[in-house]
Amino acid sequence: QVQLVESGGGLVQPGGSLRLACVGSGFTFSRYVMSWYRQAPGKERELVASISGGLGDAEADYADSVKGRFTVYRDNDVKKAYLQMNKLTPTDTAVYYCNAKWMANNYWGQGTQVTVSS
């Protein structure tokens, strides 16, 4: 049974930091591109960051809105992907989803709420 479980969300003040984690099971984690998406109320889900899978060095990509503030990384030994979020602003408030994709396989986590507010 495939599962993606996110953790680490919560309430943080503007300028603060959070680290999200996503643990995968039921699939060959290392093969998959791992991505983080977010969806704010009334808005479409958007891609925040992704990190490649497979052999060789992992490559990361970021949405322009988070470049320089967010870092995505992975630890294949423990089947986890992470999103380190720094310098958070209220516009980062959203439900954050973990996604795993390889070939025709596309899996989602249940999401974790991140709220940036004073």
C-alpha cells in the first residue's frame, strides 16, 4: 500500500522557519521525483519545489516565489523528503502537499497546514 505522510506544519510568525517532512512507503522511493505543492484558500495548487530521483546527484528546482528561502532535499535511506522553509511570510500560508512521481505513477500525501501569522 502506497503512503505519503507529511508532518511539520503549524503556526509560525512572519520571518520564522518551519521544516516539513514527507515519509514514503509502499514504493521504491529513490526512483521518484519528490515534490512539494501548496494550495492556499481560493487558489489553485501550485508547485513549490521538487527534487529529482534516480541515480546521480539530486537536482532541485524551485518556484520563483520561494527561491532563496526554501530548500528541498531528500534522504533515500529513510525514504523521506524535506522542505526547509525560511523567512516565511503570510503569503506562504497554505496546505502543503507532498508528491511522488515516476513514470505513470503519481502519489499524493494528505497535506499539512502551514499558517504564517503574527
